[in-house]
Amino acid sequence: METGSPPEALFVRIDDCLERLLDRSRAVCVLLADISGQLIGETGKDAGLDTPALAAVTAGNMAATAEVARQMGEVAPFSYLFHEGQKRSIYISAVGETMLLVIIFDELSQVGLVRIFARLAVNELLDVAAELEPWLEQASSVVDREFGEAVAEGLDEAFI
Amino acid sequence: MFINWKLREVNLKIVYYGPALSGKTTNIEYIHARTNPKLRGELISLKTRGDRTLYFDFMQLELGRIKGLKPKFNLYTVPGQPCYVASRRLVLQGADSVVYVADSQLNRLKANIVTLRSLDDNLRALGLSPMDFPLVLQYNKRDLPGIAPIALLRMQLARDGVPQFQSVATEGVGVLETLKAAINMVVSRL
């Protein structure tokens, strides 16, 4: 890997944490996204989920309810959201102020179980988030003018 | 720009902004329809019963790997109705460029000006400088009667150096050109 990218060990820690959470909570899928909805990591069964779209929409959900909290006179946004579906449910938890942890689970699990292990995972991820944060918006040395020109050329091939 | 180091992806966020019913969602729908299905995600629309955008529309478009990195473009629209100020600001967070979709109809001129001012305010609130921020202007609905002359729209809305396009989004005219200009504005700064 070129210089200027975050240490691989950080991603190993994120993967380990997400997989442990998936396993312990018996969830279908676990996602880690930044607060604006960009996917950072994911693990789980291939459940036919459009995970980038899920990350974008859950980030929107979290942001909207932060405004609800403010309107209610709360001093801080809600720390987690839970939506119960007929087949699958979703639990979304803030990881500090910069990331979101999303857990999708079905009848093989229960919200209480998910909540307990999500809390443990959030504590673990907070440390990683602090180390990863400076890298998130930093352009790598490979994202340069040449890269930009190749992107512009590649765009023409994307449309039919 | 958001780099997912683990998946080796470079994510760019492009936000379609403009007054209510100016055609932001129509732009995204056309782009989605024209994008190679292998390179696009689902088009997500959070709409009210009246088919108005409630929160945002979202689609993702990706290209093949370049220098080992996969470029991905996340396209968002914001709701145009004035009551959704908070969600407009939230969607703008982390944007790399903005496409401002103006409604060319003469009776929407004031709404275009007011909404453009709100864009500047929201960018400032996010700590960004409206004068330096990558912006592309699209004058939409050029096929309708009662439209303002381009010179008038330019005078009221355009800043120096801002790329401008005329469009009929319902027919796809000018839509892809606008998107490419918005992406080029970001990548040319690299």
C-alpha cells in the first residue's frame, strides 16, 4: 500500500469488531458508516441488501431524529434508534459524533441481545474512530490530477 | 471526498439543489435510467404521497478501478420546499459539488434567487465559502412557455466562472452534460 494511507491494523480491528458483533448478536448484517452515510465497513450474510443505500438512508434517519431531539429540548441527539419490522428489524447506534453502527437482524435474534452487544462494540469502535478520523477525508497521494482525468474519461463509458 | 481505504474506493458526493419543483429528482431519474445497470445502485426516493421529495433522493454510480481505486459518485437531491431547511443542510454536509437546478419559468425567478441565497447560507453554516465552492448552474424547463431569457437568469443567478447549462430534464436534454461538469469541477481540483 502506498504511503499516506491509514495502517492496515485499523481495518483489521474494525473487521474483527463487526464480525464479533454479528456473531454474538446473531444478526443478519452489520454496517459501519460515517455520519454522512458513507460506508466504512460491512459484514454479514449476503442478504441481497443494497448496503451503500442503506448507509445513506440510515444516516439521514439519524440526522432527522437529531433534529427531533433538539425540538424536544434534549441537549444531545438520541444515542440509538430501533425500528421493528415484520421480518427484519434495524438498530442504529451513534459511535461518537462521527460514525454510525447499523445492525440488521431477524427472528433469530432479539433487540435486547443486539443492544447489549452493540454497546460493547461501540466502546471498542470509539477508540478506532479516533485513530481513523484524520484519514477519512484526506486525499491519498494516488488521488491526483491523473486520477481525475481518468475519472472524467471513464464517465462517458458509464452511460448507455 | 471520502476515501474508503479498506475497500479502496473514492466517494464523491454531488448534491442537486434548487427551488421546489425545479426538476432535481427528474435529473437523477434520467441519470439513473441512462447509467449502465452494472454500474449503478438502486434509486432511493423518500417522497410524500404527493410525489414531492420529503427528505432526499439518492443513487450511487461507480466506475471501474483507476490506479487501484474505485471512483463512486453519490448523487443526492435535497427537498426544494422552503420548510425543509434542516434536511437541506444535512444533505449538503460533506458535498464535493452542487448542481443548482433553476426553474426557467419567469414566475419562478424570485424562488430561484431566494433558494440560491439559502444555498450560500447553508454552505457558510457548514464552514464553506460559497464563492469557492464547486457549483454548476442548470437552467431547466427550457421547453416551457413563459420562460425567462437566459441573459436574465445569468444576470440574477450566475457568478463568474460557474459552468451553465440549459436543460429539459424530462427529455434528458442537458442532464448528463451538467453531471459531467459537476464531476469535472471536483476532479480538476485534484
